[in-house]
Amino acid sequence: MKKTLNSALSVLIIICLILTCACSRRADEDYESPILHMRIADTDWNDDVRESINGLLAAYGTDSKNPADKPYVVFDFDNTCSIFDVEEQLAIYQIQTMAFEIDPDELGDILLTDLSDTEKDLTSFGYGNGSFSDWAYDIGTAYTYLWDNYGPFNAGGLRDDVQEKIQKDPEWLEFAAKMRAMYSLVYDAESSDVAYPWVLYWFTGMKEEEIYDLAMRGFKEYKDKETEKVIWESPAQISSKTGVVKYEWTSGIQVTDNIYELWRAFDDNGIDVWVCSASCTGAIRAAIDTFDLHNYCKGLLAMTNMTDDTDKYINKYDFENGCGFYCEYNGNWERMTTPTKAQTQGKGKVTAIANAIAPEYNGHGPIAGFMDSTGDFNFCTEFETLKLVVCFNRADRKVTDGGGLIAETAVYQKDTLGYDLQKANDNGDTLYLLQGRDENGLRSLRNSPLTLKLGEKDEKLFKNEDNYTQLKKMIDDKMSVKEIFEKWSIKQAAGENGFEFDTGFLTEYSGYHSHK
């Protein structure tokens, strides 16, 4: 009996082995395995954005049956990854802590670096009276007083008790209000290639790691603060050339959990994440580390200054040797060796990506871009490889801003062309999408393309009626994406463009999908 049972058991085992082998063959040949890699799921994403990103991950990530060459994506940082501008917040913190390595007798010349006409009257811009020379004189006079009474200053900044004391001195408010206001005045009065690197000259005399440390302190200070508007006003009793200057700035920065989830998903799916920012390298490295994004980022390109023979920043942009950084998984940063050869803003972002990133990927461009403004328009429209672009909607971008035109195009693609990721790509287009945000409290994204501006109750899609008028023209004329970008990105005055308002933001444009 025992022998019979053993024989029967042996037969059953053989049958099971045969069935197992058959099932294994069938699994290898016919069975489509389930998704093994991460998708984004946070409910704060706009549904269209979440669906399209997950479609991109499926099409080009590790689970793809026919993956392309190693894919990568490129993010702007300020007002894209972060809600509000980390470089601007750093400028505030630098002033508050008086973290400068500039001697008083050098400050005036540094503030006037590369400005086109230092004697031109700029009162019409509404910041204060007089020329750039007048601004530099007032700021330098206040700085000298503060240096003599509370300094000398250095990259480490003042102790907390000295900060409290200096900020009660009217001369500090004279310096603070005018230093920060001059930053905005330069941005308004000068071309972007002059304005963008200008604030980096505040770091003259510092080393790269000193800037990084300063930024780390500042971002940790402001990331947990609820958003508020703060006004600095220079004292009327202080005699000056520019007069009383009143400047309002926004307090608080945030990188939401959505961005952490997104970068992690790209990394998990074998898609490299790069940052290309118009802020300085030290600030962006610090922001990535402050918000724990380091392990999901391949590297960054950002603005770089030349250094002296002691490796300290001087007030000159580095076109020849300025490089980005690789993110090492162990938490370290490694300086790249391939120069960007460009300022990392506007068309310079395209040049920088082509020079320093694309060669690592057999020369091809990114498959996705993430943006918010004019400074990102070129890199988010020119690469033919782009399948998807997400524009983080600040809802304050006019028709004379790249973010405004992209926002209109995103609405046009969805509501008029009926695009989703597949249809846009099948038609040879990049899919453009809007991601809304809430600027109040500790700041967050929203499951909507619309944004809640700070202190406002009604959500917004566009800046004003001009955006809707331009959108209607797209619809009426049945324009292609190529026609939209190549016609309305170029600056045109009211009348010559068929509108009663100015349009455009570029003087020249290489063209939609012009870079292979």
C-alpha cells in the first residue's frame, strides 16, 4: 500500500512539474507583466498633468517595451520646482544677515557692473529718483556707515543679536530697501543678459561653498514661514539722491511633496532629472539639498561667475569655464567639466543643455520640460525631442511673457485641438499643460490648471483679458502650435500685430522644434 501511494505521489509531482513548465513558457511568451515602477498619485496634481506624466513614464521609462536612448527631463527651478523664487529669497536673507565680502569702497563700482547708461534718469520706472549712479551712491553711503558701526561683514553674516540691533538702525533700512529695489530696477531697465547675472555680483569675494552655505541657512529659515507680503521703506529723514524708496517683497518659499514625488518617479523609471536655472549654482545646489531632492537628480546647470586666483567670485560672468554640477547619490556634489558657454536663461538654456547635457545622451534633447516664464520658453519649445511640457501657472503672465503664451497654448490644445499626450505626439507636437498652485499659507499645488494668488479669493487662469483675446484669435484662425509660437513670441507693437495691445517677448526666435 505504501509503495502504491509513493508511486501515485511521484506521478502527481511529475504532472505538476510539467504544468509549471508550461505555465512558465506561456508567461514568458504571452503574459504582459504588471507595472513594476512608480507612477505619480498625489491628488494635488492637476488630473491632466498626472495622467500625462504617467503616460510619459509608461512610454519612455523602464517599463516601456521599446525604450528610446536613455531619456532625460529638464526642470527650471524658481517658480517651477519651488513656489516663489529661491534666488530672490536668498537676496533678502543676504541683506538681513549682511552676509557680504565686499569692501565699502568697492561696492559702488560692483553695483554698476555692465549697466548700459549709469547716468540716465530712471525715475519713470517708479522705484525712486535718479540714475543708477544715484542709486549706487545712496546704497554705498548707507553700507559704509553700517560697515563702520557693525562690521566688517563676511560671508557668514552677523550673529543673531547683532542682526537684531542693526535692523533697528534707520541706515540699515535705507540700505535694505534700496539694495533690493535696485535689483528689480536693473531687471526692468536692462536687457536680460545684463539683469540676470547682476545679482550674482553681490557674491563678489565669496567662494562657491560659502554661497552654498549662505543659501542653506536662508532656505531653512524661510521654507517653514507662511507666505506674507513685507514692505521695506527707506526713512524720509535720511538725505539721499533717490529719495524715499518703498519696496514690497514676498516672504516664504516651498518645494511641495509633488515635486519630490515626481523626481522620485522619474528616477525610479530610469529617466534622468536635470535642472537648468537662471539662479546661481550655489543657490540651486542648496535648494535641492534643503528640500531633500538630491538622490533623484542627475545634475544641474546654473549661473556661474568667474573667480580670482583664490577661487573667490569676481563681478564677471564666466562664459568660458562656467560649469554645472553632478549630484552624487552619496550626498556629494561633483563639478562638471563641460562648460555651458552661456548664461542659463532664455536662449542660453538651449545652448547650455546642448553643450553640457545632450552629449551625455548621444546628442538628443530632453523628452520633457518644466517651466513658468519667458526665461524657459526657448528650451521648452525648441527641442524636437520634447513630448511634454508642464507650465506651473503663476496666473500673472501677460501676452508679453513666455509663460502667458504657453498658458494660452495649453488651453487651446486641450479645449480646441482635443489633445492628450498621444494625440499631440502623433501630430508631431509637444503637449503643453498647466499646473495650478495655491500661493497662500505654506504654499501647495492644486488639482486644477487655475491658481489662487496670494491674498485673493478667486482662482485665476490668465493675467488679464488680453490673454483671452489672443486665445480667441488662435481659435478663430485655427492656428497650429508652430504658427502660434513663431508669430507671437516675437515682440510686436499694438496695431501692427492686429491687437490693441503689445505682444511678444523675444527679438529673435530659432523656431518651434528647431533643435533636433
